[in-house]
Amino acid sequence: MAGAGIDSFIDLRAIFQQDHRALSLDAMPALLKPAKGRYGLTDYEKMFCPDLTAGPDIFDLRGIDRERGCLVVVRPDQYVAHVLPLDAYDALGGYF
């Protein structure tokens, strides 16, 4: 798809464990802050952090191992199609 945005086929998002003040935007990979649209504006809405002051965060609520993390495949209709460890490359490839 010539001319399509980097996230036009797979829309990558990341949820970090740290508070947003503990992360450096400069250290984030380009996939999480792509230049988009006519003016090449940076899309910062691909990175999320838990609200650590409002009770349990998503890692605790969903039982996600904080050391290993996870990868979640969500279809366009918002159906959670697969939940995998971050290093399950073959299983992810097999799914697609």
C-alpha cells in the first residue's frame, strides 16, 4: 500500500508499567510515535500508562506477568483474538 501510514495494516499500541512521568518520549521507538497525516504530526496516542493512584492497574486486573509482559491481538471489531507471551513469534506468525 504505497503512501499508507505505518499503522494502516497493524495498529501497534503499548501499555507500560511505569507512571507516565517515569518514561522518556525520546527513548520510545518510532513505531510508537509515528509521523502522520498531511503535516507529519506525531501521534502520541499509541503509548499508555496505568493510573497508579486509582487502585489496581491493568496488569493486576488481568493477571499479566510483569516480568514477561504479553501481546494481545485485537481484531478491528474489538474482539480479543489471541493473548501471547512477547516472545511467541511462531505462534503469532501462525495466527496471521
